[in-house]
Amino acid sequence: MGALRVRRSITLLVLTLLAPGAAQTVTGPSPTSHRPERLGRIRLAVARAGLRLWLGCAVLAVLLVLISLLNREWVLGLFTHSWVLRPLAIGLFAGAILWPLLMLDAWRIGQAPELSRRSRQWIALLTAVLMIATFAVPTLLGRRVWAAADLLSGVFGSGKDSAAVDGRYNVLLLGGDTGPTRVGTRPDSIHLASVDEKTGQTALFSLPRNLQNVPFPAGTPAAKALPQGWNCGDDCLLNAIYKYGNDNPALFPGVADPGAEAMMQAAEGVTGLKVNYYVIIDLQGFEDLIDAVGGVDIDVATRTPIGGGSSPIHGWIEPGEQHLDGYHALWYARSRATTSDYDRMARQRCVMTAMVSQLDPAKVMRNFQGIAAAGSQVVATDIPANRLPAFLKLAQKAKRSQIESVQFVPPLIVPRHPDFAQIRTTVAQTLSSLRDGQSEKAEKDSTPTLAAPSASSEPTAAAPGEDPELPAAGADSTAEGKGSTPEASSQSASANVRSVC
């Protein structure tokens, strides 16, 4: 009889673990106080409600799994809405309270005078472990679901869907230092990612921030206001267009961020590609994001300083395979004390592609709360949340193919006097080669050349009142000074991106 009682007690606990409320439903009301019938009915009603809710969720989960076999993107799209995620998180938090209580009640029901003291102790220990598990699991899931809702509402825009053009989505990536909603007057890095909507094949076009004479797309209010383009000399560089957009919102109507819209139109004018969306990354907050995923692995080719410019160099990132935390990865992407803007562009591309290649679903899930907390402070975009499943799917495909990277830097172009027809031709040829699968570049030289002065070169000092991050007046870039022609200086100092990182 004692063994049978032990099995009954354990069975009630297992039933509650698999289906909360099942133990009470099976045993019926259980008198425990001076008002036995009423309390018994209340316990039974709560248990039955919990069981019905559990079974309903199980049936719904099975249906979603079956639907996902036919349309996975639609199912994922359901979970990109706060009105789905918030109630789900609240339900999980409620379950974290109710489930352990039902487990405790199942233990109470299973107790009998016939049980030995040793059996009671082991069953009590098992009950405590199961109560902790049934509290911890839904609480952890609830926190992650709530964090996901915060991430979606804090990062993804409510912008309109933008259809792929010629089978590609083109997304402008901007990096700045002063927060996701106010990237600052001068974005630090400017890249245009062009992604095939079916295969995920990606081309990454890097634009120098000191590009001049930038045109706007024909027919836009900005093109009418600036018929000669953004051409007021050294004060009218590509990275200053963000401020121009914010200062002239009437030229970029109907958008939440006129500065970002101005940069999108500028990228369209330069490359000839229709830009669908933008993503703004706060480079200072980027440190938190990299720390949240546990760091990033980079093959550092040359010794890179920490500090420089307006502050002294106080450390170095040494050559070789390095696992960089957020602080060092940020300095690796931003440092230019002993090199040029073009080297820095290459290193930024290396960090970006390393993040893409090294992030996988398992790592994201392990670090999700940290990523979500950092992400809402690091990133802002006008990509609608309902497009997230499609872009996640494309991102997974992109990881399986090599990213084609083109950097529009000397000697390919002269930033002060760019040949925009040549830029657009290069863009078109790059995308054509991706479509045809006939790229003539081998893996070792899959990226174009960029200007890179020797490691001993000193950056040009800025004149009083100038932004020290910008080239001095009359200079096309850090690499184009020293009294030599831009072409000769760039050619003699040209380097492959893979020699930089």
C-alpha cells in the first residue's frame, strides 16, 4: 500500500508538470478547512480553468506549427506585433504564479498517513524542484517576450512597406555617435546594402563621408532646391546632408526623420539605386551590443591604436586573431590616428560582416535580453516590424554566401570630384555579376582597393574651428595631402580590404 501511495503522489506531480490542473481535475474536490466544500470547489474551478487554458495553448501551438510548414513567414509575422507579445508575456507571468501553486496543491493532495517519513521527504524535495522549475521557465520566457516587445516598439519603425526594386532590397546603414534617433550632424559611416529578395546575395557599397557635389534624385524637392547638387565645397560633404535634412524638413515631407530621408535620397542620387529603408546605428552604443553577444572575432592585420586625434593613444589592438569586446571592437572600427578614413571604412565593414557571420539563432537566444536592451538604444530604423521575418530569412541566406563589398574610395573615385556615372556603372556591374553568378573576383581580392597611407603617416591637423573628424579645407582626404596628386597618393598607398582586417 505504501508503494502505491508513493506512485500516486509522484503521478499527481507529473500530471501537474505536463498539464497544470490535471491532478485536481482527476481527484476532484479535496476538503482542507472548516469550509471544505467551498474551498474544494474553488480549487477545482481554478484547476480546471488552468487545464483548459493549457490545452487551448497546446492546440494553438500545434496549429501554428502546422501552418508554419506552409507559411513560416506569416507565423513569425504574428510575433512582430506588440498586441500579440504583451498579452503573451502577461500570460507567461501569470503562469509562473499559478503553475507552482497547482504543483504545491498536487503535493498536498498526494500526501497520506501511510507514507513513510523518508518517502515524504523525497516527495517534498521533488515538489520543491518542480515548483522552482515551473516558476523559473515561464518567468524567463515572459521576460524575453516582453523584451522582444520593447525591442520591436523601440527600434522598428511604423514606416510603409517598400517593395523590392529589380528583385533587390536596398538598405542604407548609417553610423553615428549620439543616439539612434539623432545620429548627429555628421554620420560617421555610410554603407548601402543591396540584398537579393530571393537568394539573400548581398552587395555592400561603402560611400566616403567626404564625398562632394552629391546629387539628389530628379523630381524631388531637394533636387529642385539644389539643381547643382550639394556643392558648396568642403562644407558640403556627404555626411553633412543629415543635418541639412533636419534643418530643411519641408524638402523631405511626410517622414519622421528628415535627416535620414535626406541621406537616403543622397545615396539614391549617388548609386542610382532606389533605397527602401534606413538603419541608424549609434556607434557608441554599439559597444553594448557587441558585449551583449559576447564579443566578436576579428583577424587584425595591422596594429591599431586606441585613442588618438584629440586624445593621446593609450593602448593598441595587436595583429592576429583577436576576440574583441565592445570597447575594443568600437575602437577598431573608429580608429584612424595612424591611418586614413578609407582604412577605417574597411575596418567598419570587417566588423559589420563579422557580426553578420558570427551571429546565429542559438547565440541570439542565449543573449536575447542583453541584445534587446542594447538594441533599443543602439538602432533605429524605418523598416516596419511586419517585414522583420522576411529580413531575418534573408539574413540567414546572406550568411551562407560571400558579401560582395565595393568601397568608393581612391583610386576608384576622387571624393572631391567624383564621377557619378562611373559609380553608377560600377554598382550596376556589381549587381549584374551577382545575378549572373559570374563574379570575376577571387576570394582573396573580392573587394576593391582603398587608400591606406603607411602606418607612420600622421593625420592632417584641423584648422581652428574645423571639425577634427573632417578633412582640412582643400584636401580630399587624409590620404590626399602631402602635396601629391590624389591619384598618385592613392595608387601608391592602395591596399586590399583583407590587408586591413
